[in-house]
Amino acid sequence: MTTGKIICSICARGGSKGVPGKNLRPLLGKPLLVYTLDQARAANCFDAIVVSSDDEAILKCASDWGVDVSVLRPDEMANDTAAKSPAIKHCIQTAETALGISFDMMVDLDATSPLRDPSDINNAIDLLLNGDCDNVISVTPSRKSPYFNLVELNKDGFAYLSKRLETPIVRRQDSPKCFDINGSVYAWTREAFFSGPSALSSRTLLYSMPEERSIDIDTEVDWIIVRTLMEKKINYTGY
């Protein structure tokens, strides 16, 4: 696969139950959304950066920052039960119409993953370009294993191990490698995206990121952890 035109979508809803208003909430002096916008620009690989939201304040923030297209998301794609993939597709199609460009690769960045490095974006794209695959998703090594210490409940309410092997695992380190999808970077070829933008298929490759760059803010505890890690980095590096 050769490099073509690449679009970056960032989908940021106005509503959030876990951390109300999180996408515009100030984090060490700037809105959470802006961290992802800055990383997208710093990656220096996108022909267009677009933001999709149902919230006019978020779209204004994106426009003030200088995105190529701000996309107003339909209400039915912005409620608590709506899947994200239709919103990404709507965002990409609206941007292609507005810009008159057909993109060859689609990259979606979660606005709630501010600890990623621009190199993570570039590395995921390189893997898509060179990995003979349909799409790439970013992950981090899982701290828990379904073969060792993840359990479920049966119909009677009793616990059982989520996945069992013929030979039981007695140490977590001996269990098959498992990964958490960290929600940081999703990348597709055009053909794979428009045939159905699924995160996982039979031709999905994983780009692994360290735990300290993989926290997706979904709760107030996540917010505190991210803020603490950012403060420590500032204190250590001086910027």
C-alpha cells in the first residue's frame, strides 16, 4: 500500500455521564479536546483534520483552533446508546464533500486520550501502510487476564474463570498475551472503512502503547490519574 491522502477525525460529544463536559474541561490550562488536536497537527501526516460534535461550543473550539472542517453531528448519532462508527463515517463523508477530496486512509483519534504521543499516530499509520492489513487499532498490554484473574458469573451467581485452558494457568505471566483496546488510535484503509468501519476484523493489526500513554478518560478517577501523570512530566522535563 502506498501513502495517499490521510484524514484525521476527532469525535467529541457534548454529553458525558462519567465526567460532565469533559471534552472542553480545562486540563492544566487548556481544554481536553485541544491536546488531541495538537497531537494530530504535531504528527504532521494529515491532509485534513476534522471534528464532529453535537455541541456548538465544541465545534467553536475546534474552529478557533483551526480544524479544516467542523461537522455538526445528527442527534441520533450523539445519544448515550449510539455507536461511534456511524458518527465517524458521517464525519468523513461530510468532510470529503466539503473539501472535494477523496481520502485513502482514515484515522480516528479519541479526544479523551490526551497522553498519546504524536509518534503513536505515525507508528500506527506506518503499520497500516506496511502491515498488509485492513486496519490498525492501538492497545496496551492487559493488566488482567481472562485465563487467570478475570471471572464471570454463571446463571446461579457463582464465579468462573472467563477463559479456560486444558492445562490450568498458575501464574499470570504464563497466560496467553492479552491486550486492552486503549481507544487512542484507529486507522483504516479506505476500502476497509467504507465496507464497514469495524474496530476488529480478521485483518486487524495491533499497535501496542505503554500503559502510561494509554489512559482513556471515562471517570473522575481517570481524570485525576491523567492530570497527575501530566504534572509529573512537566516537573521532570521542565515543560
